[in-house]
Amino acid sequence: MIEFRYVAPEEFAPEGAALMAAHITRAIDARGACHLALSGGRAPWELFGVLARTDLDWAKVHVWQVDERVAPDRDVDRNSVGLKTSLLALAPILASNVHLMDVTAPDLGEAAAAYASDLSRLCDGTLDLVHLGLGADGHTASWPPGDPVVDIADRDVAISKLYSGFVRMTLTVPCINRARHRVFLITGGDKEHAIGELAATGDIPAARVSADGTDALIALPQPLQHEPD
């Protein structure tokens, strides 16, 4: 089962950064590198800033994206913009170890295949740690409810349908579930239903994430009425 842990909102960034740092360190100790995939959204930027100031062997960390909105470079809706102004601006990560999704390519299908090829070449398609968020509608990565992208099983990177104004490039369910570890980092007072569905492996996209090797750190303004067991 997913291990759920609740913290006060002011503890979310330091606790989340400490959790991620522990997994990064274990990966480096075990395999000499950590391949880390990061999501965007509203919650993680402060946390990534705290993580960036953590004493880690950053030269051995590779940063990948879980998903990205199809929008122009430097568009504020791009997850890469948040990454560049938080983690990548503060941590001494090698430029050659930063792997951003090419969502301005003329052929998005080819760009997705190229990203999957890079994953296969550099880490055998097996990420060490995947950071995930959770939407109030139950989405994670860029797996919108009802989108066929959730059922793709024959590739590691795919393109979603239009969702909340954007088409997106995203890691697929098999790719994320193949990772050695996953961590949900969840904030917001509108997530109670989605968290309950995630805990019960209900009918939401996020419940497609394997529970084995997955943690969830949750900061909510008030306790849930019914916390997951």
C-alpha cells in the first residue's frame, strides 16, 4: 500500500525535500547516479528550492520531466520554467544531465519517441525516483480522466489529448511504474476525494500508479475527515 504521511503546511517543503534527498542519496550510493523525474503544477517550486540547497552529489543527478505542456519556450505555463527558476537555478546540476521534453518540435510523436530513446539509453528506461502531484480530479502526470493516454502500454512517452487548455507530453503508466520509487507530494484543500480514491485504488488516473515503492506526503490546511488507513 502507498504510505501516506501528513504534515503541517509549513513543514511540507522541508519534509518533502528531505524525503526526496534520501532517495537520491540511496540511488547514488547503489548505482553511482540518480535519475530523477519531476512534475510541475503549483506545489513543488518552493520544495525544489529547499531540495536544491541540500548537500547532495549533484554531479551524479540526472533530471527528467514527468510531463510538459505543449507551449512556447519560456511560457510561464511550461513546467520547465518552474524547474529552471527553482531547482536548476540553485543546484549545481550539470547541464548535460538536464533532460527537458521537446514540446516545440514540429512532430510531437517523434519528439516523444526521442525522449523515450534517451531514457532507454541513459538509464535503461528505469528511473530511480519519480515525483508526482495529484489533481482534485484525480489526475497525475498528464493523465486526464478519460484520456486514452492512461491506457498506453507500448511506449514510455506519449502525447495526451487537450486538457485544461493544453496538449501535453507525458511519461506513461508503464514507465512510471517501472521506476524504483515514486513519491506523491500533495497540497491543497480540494484534494480529499482524490486522496481517498488514491488510497482505495479507485477509478481515477492516479490510482494506476503502483502502490509498491510509493510514498505520499500530504499537507492540507485541515485534517481529512477520513484519513486513509
